[in-house]
Amino acid sequence: MAPLASAPAARQARGVAVARVRNALEKDRFIKFQAEVYRNDLHFIPPLLMERHDFLDPDRNPFFQHADVALFLARRGREIVGRIAAIEDRNFNAFHKARTACFGLYESLNDQGVAAALFATARNWARSRGLDTLLGPMSFSTNHEVGLLVEGFDSDPYLLMPYNPRYYGELFEKCGLAKAKDLFAWERTAGTPPPERFTRIADKIRKHEEVTVRSANLRDFQGEVARIKEIYNAAWEENWGFVPMTDAEVDKLAEDLKWMVEPDLAIIAEHRGEPIAFALTVRDVNQALKHVKGRLTAFGLPIGLAKLLWYSRRIDRVRLMALGVKSGWRRRGIDAVLVVETIRRAHEHGYTGGEISWTLEDNHLVNRAIEATGCTRTKLYRVYETPTDGLPC
């Protein structure tokens, strides 16, 4: 597997020195710096530290099989003041015939000098590898967390959705980063069924198209994962920013999500027994993780684990995190059928709210269908880009 990539020498700007993470201790500091940024933020949900170490381990994360990642820490004197990851995903560039580097895992104090040093380093790293564009934030691709929150700071993020301080957008833009694409999150704040009119339309589509909807069979877990992977890669291949997931990546993601899935909310649409679409909805485990503070153990005791199990029983929100329809079945209302069925089932299971995220700003057909079910757009995430030879901020 590819190791964390080598990088140019440390770079200094405005009293800030940026250097590559070189060992396990530095990686631990890279991960834990995030807590300093969000110390007094009521809506930040600390990720599990063990999960972050796992995510950044080339031996455990199959993303590293086709990508190089360089982690950088910014310091002013001895104090850590920022971090960034620079990523070259060879699968992304091959698929899009591009020379793009991504950046992600960005965190910093509200300091333009720190942001300038971090982005200058990421640009320099990318340019040294012959890459001409820097795109992000994404950690590490659109198959993971993607986008910078620019609207909707007044509520907790749902599971696997980004959250960041308000000031990041200004820091990014003053460093010459410009909007590449906006992503939407939609929410239903009450546990009400979908509008009756929309339900009738969805039911007519199911009957007319001879479509049935079933729950995923978790007893045939690997088989269902393979079916969903086939639909996902076929359904998303023309979407902005898409990169196909490898078998290893799909298997890893499926194992990570398995305990979060509500079986009746992982649904597959079939036409005469052939899978044509799917919708994957997970419980918003962030509601439980908020009480764990990133650690499953304390003083050698599984205190965090006990809290996670206890508060998991009180989860009352879900996130519809992936929906795909095979080519040939698009623009025939199948996506609306799946959204309505998901809302209906979530209501029946007693969930009081949920989020559909994310959708592309210019996917007007899907956005209109979601809005018609009674959902409201509550958050906006922005992906930025900049030439790697851009002027320093």
C-alpha cells in the first residue's frame, strides 16, 4: 500500500512554519489539534479518535491503494495552529482525465497567515507532482466527507457530514480559492408522513413501471453490498466529482456502516426481480457520539462505549446518505418513489426527523422532487478550487 507521501521541505510564511507529518506522534497531534479549534463550539461532534487513526492508516484504509496523502502541521513557534492534507487520487485523475490534487482535513485558528501558509504548502506539494488544480475540502474524495459548511451553522451536523467554523469561508476566499460547486442538505424537522398527493403519485409510478421496493437482506450482506455497488457506480458515473469506489473501499465502508443501518431503511427498487435503484439511510449516530467526546475508554474503563450504547437507544433522526438509479430508469420517478418510501418507513419506525444529503446544486430534478416531499434546504456546503500556481494570500 502507498505510504503517506513525501513532501517539500517546511515552508514559512508570516511567522508560521508548515512541515510534513513524519511519524506516529506527529500524526496523533495532527488528529488531536481539531479539539483545540472547536473547544467552545456547541454543535461540533468529536469523531472517535480510534476511527481517525484508522482512517489515516495506509494499512487499514483502502483509499491509500490508489492515492498518496501528505499531512501537514502549521506551527507558530512551538504552538500548533493549523493542519491540512494534500491528496493525489490516481483513480480520480484517471477517471476525469485530470491533473487535480485535493485538499482536506483542514483546521486552523482564525488567522489569515496560518491559512496562507497551509494553502501555499498544499499548492506547492501539488505543483511538485505535476498537478495543476487544488480542489476541496474533501477527506479524501467525494465518497467521504466533502465540502465546507457556508450556511446552516445553527444545528448539529448529521452523521458523516462536515462541520466547521464560520470564518473558514473567508480564509479560503482570501487565499484565492473560488467556488467549484455547491452541495445541498435537506431536512424534515417533524416525524410526519410525506404529502398525500406526492404519495399517490409515487404509488402510481410504482404500479405503472412494475417496480417493487424491498428492504435489504442483511443475511445476504455481501450479496446486497455487491448489488448496491453496481447501481451506485453506474448511477453516479456522470455526476460532478464522482470517482468509482473499488471493491475494497466498498467493503470497508459497508463494514463501517453496518451497525448504523436501520434494516428497513436500506431499500432496493426492483423491476421484475432486477435491482434498478437503491436508497441507503443510516441512523444519525452523531446524536450518541456527541456524548462520547471522541473516546470509547477513560481510565482504562469502557465509559465512552457505555455512553455510546446508551445514547444510541435514543437516536430519533436518520440521514438518507445515498440514492442511485440505473441509467434507463432515470427521469421516470424512481428516485421520488424511494424518497417517499424512506420517509414513510422512517415515520413508521418513530423517527422524528431526518436529513437528505447531499445533492448537487444543479441537480434540479432531484432537488425539486425532494422539496415536493416537504423537505426544507437547511445547509449549504461549498467545494472550492484554485490553480496550483495561484498567487499566495
